[in-house]
Amino acid sequence: MVKYIIVHCKHEGCNEYKAYEDPATQKRYTPIQINPPKLFVFENKEQAKIFFEDYLSDIDDTDIRCKKGIDIEHVEHCSCGVVDLNDEDEPVLFYNKTNQIFLTEVGAQVFETSLNSTYNNKNINLTNKHIRKFKTLSQEQRDRYVELGKICQDCNNNDV
């Protein structure tokens, strides 16, 4: 019986906002690209965990700017992926610009990530929204966002 599912959602083409306008009808058309998710199913947690970690290694491309010889030092605005860990320090979520990969258990909460991951994603989405709005941030604005992130993390830690 299937107990663990790995879901890989690809977002290639989703961020390309090309619109075509028909001058005759004055209508604007925007093409959309739908990428169906890949599903991998496993019967035990150890198999799923090993596959998940190997799959992440294949999918994640380290940004060239972050490579310092054999070491990796992340720079601001790099395109490296982010891995979220569960309470046992095992990876359960990976995301970068074009990929989202979830390790989920089958049950009443299928495809539901942990509460911490949900809060982290909401904070990241809010921060990205502000960054897109302002394009460049002054040092004062960056400091404010860092403080906001610390407050959100403290609130999150107090709730748990």
C-alpha cells in the first residue's frame, strides 16, 4: 500500500508574462503553460527519503556565483534551491525558481506541508511581492524586512 508520495511541480514557462494584443478587436491574449506534476509513490519512509535526497541532488543547480572552489557560499539573490526540514531534520520540501518538490504522507492531510513550511512560504511570497513592487531596496528597507522576518520567526516559534 502506498504510504509516501513525492510530488514534483515544475514551473517552467509560468513566469513568462507575454501578452499579445489584437488591434482589430482590442483584446489582449496571454498564453499559459500547464505543467502536470510528477508523482513518485513509496511504501516505506526510508525508500522515499533516499529517493527524495537523490532527486534533489539531480534537480538543484548551484548558482555559479556561489561556488568558491569546492566550498559553496551563498550570495544575495542566488538561484540555488531552498530545502525545508521537518522536526526530525529530514528534508520534506524543496523549492527554487522553477521547481517545487514535496515529500508527503498519505492520510487525511494529503499534500499538506507542515505548518512551519506554510508560514515560511507565505513570508517568502510576501517578501518577493514587496521586492517586485520596489525593484531595489534601500539599506533601511532591507533592515526593516530583516527585522520583520525575525519578528515573524519569533511569533512562529512561540506558537509551536
